[in-house]
Amino acid sequence: MYWLPGALFILLDLCLWPEAVRQYKVQPGTNEPVSTWSLIKCLLVVNFNHIVLGLPFMWGCYHVMVLRGGDLTPVLPSLPRVVFDILVSLVLKEIVFYYLHRLFHHRRLYKYIHKIHHEWQSPVAVMADYGHPLEHIFVNMFPVLLGPLVLGSHLVTVWLLASLASTGTILNHCGYHLPLFPSPEFHDYHHLKFTECYGNLGLLDYLHGTDRKFRQSANFLRHQTLYSLKPLTQTYPGTKTGTAKSVNGKIKKH
């Protein structure tokens, strides 16, 4: 669920094909094509994180689930229980991810840990898990598995949640705002500006005011599901705060 969609975007970023998809680029002109050496470095780091860090971490979480009394039986959980566990887990994930992510942006920590991830100011899909080992453990993996560990979720629910998280982070970093797909504008803006939009869902950013400049930008107007073939970069051009000119009254400052 990480490498399959990631591989499709790798082909797009390297070959720039199909040509029609390029018009949906969030930051047009960047990584077109992506640097081969930067991509190789990214692949090496991500595979290190997945194999050397990820496998032992999941092995440890499995044993914690056994001690917790998690449901490892072959009997599938009920649909209401699956939905409940996923919703609670997503809320816990958002809370933990937001505060840990923001902590790693602190000036005393940023250059040692999180700066690696922000080498990609214009993100591409497979760099979603590109980062320092501590960041991969505490920001990428721990928030996803916290909910199932607390709730004692069924193993199938854990698989489903992990699949959603993997696909979600790929789409957040893909760099393309495609029709009918979730908008990547929020997190793409974070990579562009560094100091805003620390969460995934946006609620904690709104409560803490860490999305104020984002809400004054054209990126905010584009942060919606696209239901037509016309790219939103054509509907709402511009990326800098205060330069967006709205056609629907959402932004008056320009």
C-alpha cells in the first residue's frame, strides 16, 4: 500500500508521462523530471526505514498487542467495531502526530532530525517516509499503531488502518492534485513554507492558529476535491500568501 501507488508516481515523476497528468502538479515546474540521484537517495533511506526500523518495530508492537489482549483470532470483527476502532485511532493519530511533528520543528531539534524530511520542498510520493530514524519511529509509525494498541483492535483492523495511513501519506506527498482524489494542498503547503499546517486533518492547526497564512493563500482555495478535469491551479492561480484573488468571495485580500 506504500510501494504500489508510490511506484506509479515514480514513473510519472521520472518519465513525465502521461503528459496530461502534469497539469495537475501542485507546484508546477518542480521535479519535472525528478532528480535521479535524489530519488535513489530517497529510495535507499525509505527502504532502510521500512526494513531496518519498521520490521523490528512491528514485531515489538505485535508482542505488546499480545500482552494487551488484542484480538488475534481468525474470527473477523463486526463492521461497527472496525469503524469505531478506525475513527478513534485516526483521532489519536492526529493528536500525537500534530504535537510530535510540531516538536520536531522546534529550532533546537529541527536541524538534527526533521530537516532531512524537508530536503524535499516540493514533495514526491515516495519521499513520504524519507526522514531521520527517530522521526520515522515516533512520527510515522507510532501514531498509527497507538490506537490499535490502546483499543486492543483485531489484527485485520490494524492492517486496514496501516493501509489507509500508507496510502494517505503517499497522496499527501505526491505533488499532484488529481480529480476525485483527496487534496494534497494542505501538506504540500507545509513543505513549501515549513512553519504551518503540522497536522493531517487540520483541526488542531485551526485551534492553534498554525494555518493562518495557509487560509490566506490560493492553496487554501485549492484545498478541495476536484470534480472536473480543469486543474485548480488554473482556477486559483498563485501560491504566495496574500496574492490569491478569489472568484467566490472566500479571499478578499490580494
